[in-house]
Amino acid sequence: MLEAKNIHKSYGSYKKPLAVLKGIDLKVKKGEFAVIAGPSGAGKSTLLNILGGLDAPSSGKVILCQEDIYALSDDELSGKRNKTIGFVFQFYHFLSELTALENAVLPGLIKKEKYEKVRDVAMELLIQAGLGDRVNHYPSQLSGGEKQRVAVVRSLINNPELLLCDEPTGNLDSQSGEGIISLIRKINTQNKMTVILVTHNMELARQADKVYHLKDGLLS
């Protein structure tokens, strides 16, 4: 499903580069729930952004569905992200003037699907996520756990093959966090959707099929 080959990432000038990732190799099978665990500042979000086509590596390759994503043009890569990858971030990135339902349908509209189609999909997913009575509420009217469930629904609108989750429980209390992980695990199991989740919480990591540890720029 996804393979990273010898991924390096450095920031700063060529005279004083700061190496964040120092040769990452990673393979994730279709339908697998993989967790990348490590302390804050270890480079987990950087690696996830590279895997998702949001931030190019300094060197190395990312093969997604047998295609080297960084060999694509910007337009091709943007299209592949929209159709193939769903993202769940620690911060929700909602438009405050839109309702939960309206925020959830945005990726489908960007894909140029008909509004009625993505609205129906979003409604069904929001109901499954326990938000049937919150669809017309604005972000300011939702709790942290409710916002994150809307964010998960939004990531699923285009039925992606790969779901990338960046510290999705980082801003939540333990009960809400467990609910989000249960929802993601349910999606992974029912839809055979590949999931890669990064976290510093080892309790969450224990629920994964496979756990990688990122430390000092290396994966083990």
C-alpha cells in the first residue's frame, strides 16, 4: 500500500542543516493499522506530512499504490491526495462560519462531486459517529471530542484508501480520546482502510497492528 525508502529531511541552510529524519524505511500493508510513536519533537508530524504528500523529503522516495508521489507534478500530486488520502490533524482546521455538515463535505466539493451526493455521505457518517443531532451546529458550539469526530468524518468523505492521523487525541481528555481511537479503529476494520497514526501516547499505540518508534531521526 505504502512504502517509504531512505527518507531524509533537513531544515536550515546547507551550511548548517538540521537533520530531522535520517534515513527512514517503512512499509505499511493495505488494511493495516500502523502507529508511529515517539516523544514530542521527534519528527513524527514531519514524517507523516512526507508520507501524505504535504512536504517533500530532502531525499528518498514515497511509493503510494505503486506510484512515486514525488515524481508527480504539483497538480497530479494534489489530485492524488484529494482522492486517495484522508487527513486527521490535532487541530481541526474548520471554517468557523460553516456548520459541522458543511465543513465535512468540503473535500468532496473540492473533488467536484455533486453537493447532494457528498451531503448524503456526510450525513450518514456523522450519524454513525454519533453526531446526528449536531450536524447544523457551528464549530464554536461543539466540544473538543465532537469537533474531532467531525474532522474524522471530513477525512472519509472521498472514501480514501489511506487515512493519516496526526496526534488526533492530543487536545482531548482521555475519555474523548478513547472514543476517537475506537472510531478510527472501527473504520479501519469495517472498510479495510489503511491507517497510519502518529502519537506520543503509548497506551494508544498498543491498539495498533504494528508499532514503529521514531527517535533521533531513525525508525525502529
